[in-house]
Amino acid sequence: MVTTPSQLLALPKKHYLNSEYGLKSWLLTLDHRRIALLYLFTTTFFFIIGGTTAGLIRLELLTPPGDLMASDTYNKMFSIHGIVMVFFFLVPVAPAVLGNFLVPLMVGARENFLDPPTVTEAYDYGNIPARVEVAS
């Protein structure tokens, strides 16, 4: 069979990344793979916050007198780093990202069978203000 140039330039088939476009289609999606990617973006944001606090802690320890921040502020940064990295990155990333994305694909399900997508999405959207409140 000979492949013609028009067949090579054919549009890709629809999948979860190009089925619909726009912010509304992403925020109101019921596709478990898109929900997992939204979780991934959220946890990556908090990973960056935790990494920034870790960098500030290391900058404070760079010189012996520790003149970048007060000792009370250092203790707060240390606590914020631990809370953000454990509870806002490590705990949500495994069940939310990997569980929502990979488990339905591994068992051959069309969507997440453990909980409805609307519950999963509401959990992520409800936790974002709570995480910001705790981190501030």
C-alpha cells in the first residue's frame, strides 16, 4: 500500500486533548484524563511554592549568621515548606493524578469507576481555596 502526502497530512483523531477547546471545556470537563491533568497543574503550582520556601531556607543557611530573615520567620518557612510539600503535593499527586489518569486506562474503563468525575472535580476546586488559606 502506497501512502500519499494527503494521507500523511490528515488531521489526528480526536482524543482528550483536542476533543474540545477553551477554558470552559477544561474546567467543566467530565473526562478523567483532563481532571487528572488539572490535578497535576494544581499540585505542580504548590510544588513550586514548596520549592521556593526550600530555596529561601537554603539561602538563610548559606551564611553562618543567617541574616536573610529573622529566626521566627525561618521557623515559619520551615513549617510552610513541610506542610506544602507533604499535604499539598505528595498526598494529592499519587491518588489524584495517577489514580484518575492511569487506573481507568489500566483496567480498560472509559471513565473513572471509583467516583464520579463531578465529585473528583469538586474535590479539587474545593481544596484550592483551602490550600491557599493554609499556605498563607
